[in-house]
Amino acid sequence: MKLEFLGTRGYIDTRSRRRRRHSSLKISYYHHNLVIDCGADWRDHLDAFNADALVVTHAHPDHVDGLTGGTAVPVYATALSWQKMRAFPIDHRRNVVDGRAFHIGRMVLKAFPVQHSVRAPAVGYQVTAGRACIFYVPDVVYIPDRSRALRGVKIYIGDGATLSESFVRPQGETLVGHAPVRTQLGWCAKEGVPRAIVTHCGKEIVDGDERRIGAKLRAMARERNVDAQIAHDGMKLVLR
């Protein structure tokens, strides 16, 4: 399984040389390429994906507005996300059902509902290719079925809106926003996930001193016996 972080910037106005485009992850395995999320930054650059399929976590602009002009590539999304994207001129719509496996080439994907937004309900994706398994969740407050979502996962790729400060608020009876990275590292420790990568970066990371922030992240991760790093646009990894 090959991972390429096409974009790593969250839904913020600021950007930097290393984090310019909205978060998007390309996964390749046995000559099939899938891309998760296609925010507004990508609207005129879909051909650069060279994707066999596009997968959507939720229908916020920084995750789907690159599709407002349409695409002939199959797009996978939940019914709740399709409601928000009903006017998009997408030729091939595929409905994702929570917890039900689906295949793109030899890759197996499962969607797990997560708390993040009331207006744009989100999911995280468990992606398995051979013996490699990752979980991708760029926006998250809480994962209700966390044990099952992270079972067998070798790399957790999560929400980088803030390292330690809470960015969570109540909306009615539901919590919305973003869990700090510190909390997500705790999830990894509890579920036995050995490695975490931070994406969908907020202002703290994008505008900050990367060396200082990276050192702070690694210290938090070591306390929980997890290896951690911050992704940047164009970063590539091979999982064997």
C-alpha cells in the first residue's frame, strides 16, 4: 500500500509552502488508485489525481467542493453526504453503508460514523490492502465504535486542528468540532495502534514553528508509546 498526502491543510484561510491544499489522501495498491476527499482547492485539478475512485468522508466544502464541477470517476459517499451533494453533476454515484465493506480494486474499505458535525455527518475509513491497514479520519470529535474501527490498524491518520487545546463544543445534545491530537493519541494507545500521522492541519501547525511543534507532538506520543509525525503536502509512505 502506498500513501501520498496530496493536501494537508484544514478548513482555514492561512496556508504555507508545505501545507497549501485542502486535505486529501491518495492510496495506491496493485495498480488501483483511490483518493479520499476533494476540497475546494482541487476543483480545477482533478486530473492530477489519476484516480480510479474518489471517496468522501463528509460534505463540508474543504472535503467535497472540488467536485462541484462534476467528474466521470466513480464517487463513494454515505447517503447523508449525497443529500448535501445532490446537485453535483457526478456521473457514477456509489452509496457507502456504515460498517459494510466495499472494494476498490484489491483494497477493502469500511466506513465508521464519527462525531464531528451535525449538518455534515462524517465517517472515518478503515482501508485494508493485503496485511496493511490504516484508519483515515481528518475531522473527528469522537469515534463511537472505536475498538472495531481501529482493530488491526497499523497507522491512524487523524485530525490536526489543534495539538492539545480543546476545539470541541456542544450543539444541542451532540459534541461538534475537533478532538485535539493529544486525545487521538490516547485512542491509539488504548487500541494498540503503534503509529499516528497528523493531517488536516489547523493554524497552530500551519502558522507555527514546525520543529517546535513536531518536538511537542513526539513527546506527547512517546508518553503513550506511539510513534507520531505531522504530514505535509506531497509526503509519501510505503506500507509493507
